[in-house]
Amino acid sequence: MSLQQFLFKNRGLLLGLPAAALATFGKPSSSSIALGLPLAIAGELLRCWAVGYAGVTTRDDRVTAPGLVTAGPYAYVRNPLYLGNFITAAGFAIAFTGRNSRAARRGLIGGSLLAMAALYGAIVPHEEEYLRSQFGEEFDWYCERVPRFVPQLEPLPDGRGEWDPQALVAAESKTFATFGAMLAALAVRARRP
């Protein structure tokens, strides 16, 4: 198993480490929660939109794709799931660190987001290699027209794929549980002096 395969397979566990650090060392304030929580929710909504198009394969331990999805959020950015995760993480990092010292706040927020960026920086090329092997020129054409991480303003016309709300039920129970656990941890940490 290559390093990229290992990182992909264990991405949820690895991303749990920065979340655990925030829940353990964060000192939220009412203003940091008011600023960060809407951002976290926006990221989760983006993720839900993307999962509705990508389907249950987003939970596999190995890269797989029954088809190349280019509609919905995939018409704006190639990795909307990861972008949504990143926005959610940024929101929680802000929410958890309102009463931390400036240095601790920078360390917790920066460390969380750097860990996530490093992980995605390793696994996105692995995913793209698989997609290129499966979809060839069609994937290359898509990559030429849709950016990897920063959404474009105009969607790719005539995208392929449809949103399926059942995919959320089948694929997102762990994500919803994790989001709920972070909300609970935030509430507990906010009550501490």
C-alpha cells in the first residue's frame, strides 16, 4: 500500500486529530461561536450538496467512481467535498478558539488547517490519477475547465450527474455524527470558564 493509499484510506481518522485538539484545547467565546458556527454549517451544506451528486462512493476506503460527475458543485470546483470540509474545519477552528491566547489561537487554527491542506494535497493527486485512468480524455477535458480547489464563478455548462438525497442518508451518517459531536464539544467547552 502506497502512502497516498494509506492516507486516503485513513483520511477520516487523520482529520479527527485536529478536531480532537480543538475540542481539547479550545476556549470558545460567544463571539467566536457566532463567527465560526455559520461558516462550519455552510461548509457542511456544501459537503451535503456534493455528496448528493457523488453518492456513497465518497465513503469507500479506496478511490472509486462509477462515473465522472460534473454537475452541481462539481461544475464549479473539482473537489467540493474537500472544500466543504475545509470550510467546516475553518468554522469550527474559529468557533473553538475565541478565548485562547493569540498564539494558541493561531496554532490551533493554523495547525488544523495546515494538517487538512497537507492531507488533501497528498490524496487529491491520488484520486485524480485514478479518475484519469478511468475516464481518460474526458477527465483531462474536465480538469482544463474546472479548477481543483477555488470555485469558478460560471459553472461548467451541461454537467453530468443528478442530486440524490438518498445518498446523504446512505453516506453521511458518520459525518453528521462527527458534526454533532463537535457541536456538543463546543457547547461543553463554551460553559467552562
